[in-house]
Amino acid sequence: MKKISFMAGCSLLLMVSCVSNSNYESSAKSDNPLLQTFNTPFGVPPFDKIKPGDFPSAFEEAMKQENMEIDSITKCT
């Protein structure tokens, strides 16, 4: 179970870190620490501030932004 949780967390971090700055700034207004700029050494998430309830909205936002990126790529011919 710990391995699955770790992999899910890593996947989330990859999705959130791949977001373009223009889309990311609109999300940074949220109080969710996963959707804010990580002002920590080495840019790692502030694990002490993350709560289990922060993950669903972070997943939704990351998927929304990735879908927007995919749409922009598919519209280019």
C-alpha cells in the first residue's frame, strides 16, 4: 500500500511540475499547497503542509491542464 501511495504521489508531482506558467498562476491562488509554487529547497513539495484532502483537487487541476495542453498540441498541424 505504501508503494502505491508513493507512486501516486510521484505521479501527481510530475503532472503538477509539467504545467505551463500561464496556467499555473491561475491555480496558485488556491490554498492547496500542491497547486502553489514550491518555495522550498530544491523545489520539493512542502510535505508538512499537504493533507489527504488536497490530492483530489490537485489531480483534477493537473488533468485539466494536461488536457488543455493535449488539445493545443492536437490543433497544431
